[in-house]
Amino acid sequence: LAVGTAVCGCTAVIAVAPAIRARNEETAFAITCVVLFGCVAMLTYPWLAAQFFSAAPLYAGVFLGTAIHDTTQVIGAGLIYSQQHAAPSALAAASVAKLLRNLSIVLLVPAAAWFARRPTFSSGERAGPGESHARVQLVPLFVLGFVFCVVLRTVGDALARGPGLAPNWNVLTTAGQSASELFLICGMTAVGLSVSFTQMWRIGWRPLASGFLVAILVGACSLSLTLATQRLIH
């Protein structure tokens, strides 16, 4: 619930779940909270941004990008605001702010794995072979792959500015984006097919209340900090 709210929604939940050895029903519950509260924010926060940042679409975009859960929900809210107020800069600002949030997964996943797998010993005890091995695997391979793809995209965009390379690079990045979306859908589908509502309701109502409270707190903090930044700069 924490990473799904703070980082990049469903993607962060699925990424962190194996690292902390979450059960399938816990993962599905967190994804449900992200989708539910994120969709509500996607439909209501553009109106809220218009009330506070009507003359400053850049700050409206920063608010949307830092307050809403999932990347797709941020893009949806940014499109709603930019189309209603003829402010394409709001969508660009929302996208950049959300992608910066997404980068924190590089640090959060190893940290979560370390906290979940670190052995707890009393004074004088030593770790066994299995426990020391769990301590070594702090960085999952997909995190390294994520960093590699970020570097590859950055270098590729810088090198493909010429007229001859740009079309081929655009075709490659478009294919990669389509493949990533397909794989993400497959992953979420696999999680959904492995969980039943009966298993989810065994978790109880407290995680749902926690997810709602955290969503409200993130939105309030984002709004207050964006307003404070706007006043400080201007």
C-alpha cells in the first residue's frame, strides 16, 4: 500500500511484492486500493487543481503528478486538465513529476527487500547459510534491468537526433513501450487470476481504511507543498 501510493501505483506493488514475500491476496488487495482511490483522484483532482492553480498550469501539473497514485491515472488527469483549460504544459509537468517519483523504485525495492529478509539475531548468534544468502540478494535483477533501460533510453535519445537515426529509434522505442504495456497487463492478469475475493476479505477492513487515509494525506501534502513552492518562487 505504501509503495503503491507513493511511487507508481500498480507497477510498484507488483515490483515490491516478491521482495517482501507478500501473499497473492495481499498484492491483489493493494492493487485494488490503488486502482480505486487513484481513479477517484483522477476524476476529482483536475477540478481541485483548477480551483487553486487556474492561472498556473505548470503548478497544476506538478500537483497532479505528485498527488495521484498510478502513472496512467496521472496521464489521464493531466489530459483532463489540459483539454479543459487549453494548457498542454500541465500534462508535460504532470508526466515529468510522476516519472521522477517512479525513479525512487530503484532505491525502495532493495530497501524493502533488506528490511523484509534481514535476519533477527540475539546477541552472540550467527547467521546460518540460508540467512546469509538472503542478506546478499538485496537488489532484484529487474531493478538492474530498470536502470539499464533508463540509461539506454537516455543515451539513445541523445544519439538519435540525426535525421537518419531518428525514425529507426522511434520505431524501436514505440515497440518497447508496447511490449512493456503488454507484459504489465500479463503480470496484473496473472495476479488477478490467482486471487479470489474470499481470500481478499480475510485481510480485513483496516488495510482499506489505511489506503484511503494515506491517499488523502498524500493529496493534502502535495497540494500544500505545491502551493508553498508557488508562493516561494513568485
